[in-house]
Amino acid sequence: MIHRPPLAPATWPELDELLGELRLADAELAHEAAEFDMQLKLLQDAKAAACEPARKRRLQLVGLILGFVEEHRAELPEKKRSVELRNGTVGIRTNPERVVYGRGSEYSIEVLRILKPDVITTTETLTAAQVKALDPVLLRQASITIAQDEQAYAKPKETPLPDYPAAVAALRAA
């Protein structure tokens, strides 16, 4: 499309011409954006395909590392519950306390509304602190408990990553 600088309209037909050019400019913008979106989608698909083997290998490595940590949980230091190694740290992490609804949150909240209306006002969920303040008998009736899980973790060192081709060559040479 030949682009000439637009001139200020002096008549209604000239204004109509400018509106027509505006429509063409909008169509051109939409076409260019669609072209780039298509190219971007192709690049994203190619990136995903190229990264898939490394992503699968990473998941396997994480599974093996976390499995080892779980199997050797008893060997971890009692206080720290983690071990710092040359390439990172592994250990057992205690997750925050969470409220568990035995029969579903709707059932438990409704039981609390009936038995203790002052506990549930506007919120539909309870925090662990709110649950701890309730009577244990009431909690059993509403099928509410507090759970705190532990899970293994692995955190690689955050130093700069090695140059991939050089690192592979060094591993193969060793």
C-alpha cells in the first residue's frame, strides 16, 4: 500500500475519503498483527518441542532426588533437616498449617453456622488460627482438622549455570 501523508479535509467527500483510508489502515494493522501472532505461535511451538526432552529429563532428575531424600529422611540432621551439598541443598520442608474439611467445606461451614453462628460471619473459609480457637468437640462435629505436611525439597545453587556445550564435553571426557 502506498502511504502518502494525509491532508486535512476541506469537504465532506474528502472527509469520507479519509475515513476510507482509516478503515484500510485498521485492516492493515490487523493483518500485520495476525501475521506476527502466527509467527510467534510457530516459534512458541518450536520452543516447546525443542525444550520437551530437557523438561522430561528435569522431571526425572527431580523425582530421583526427592525420592532419595524421602528414603534417607532419618539421616538428615535433626535440627536443620537439610544437607548442603556442592551443587545445592536438599532436605525436608514443613508446609504451613492448613484447614482440612473432612466432608467438604460447604458441609463444615453449614454445621458451624448452625452450632456456633458467631464463628462464621461473612467469610466462607476458616484460617488455622480460627480453627485452633474452636472447641475440639465442635471441630469433630463439623469434620474439621488442621494438617501440616512435610515434603522433600531440592534447591540447586543459584550460581551462574555452566556453559552447556562445555559442561557436556567435560562430562563425556571424564
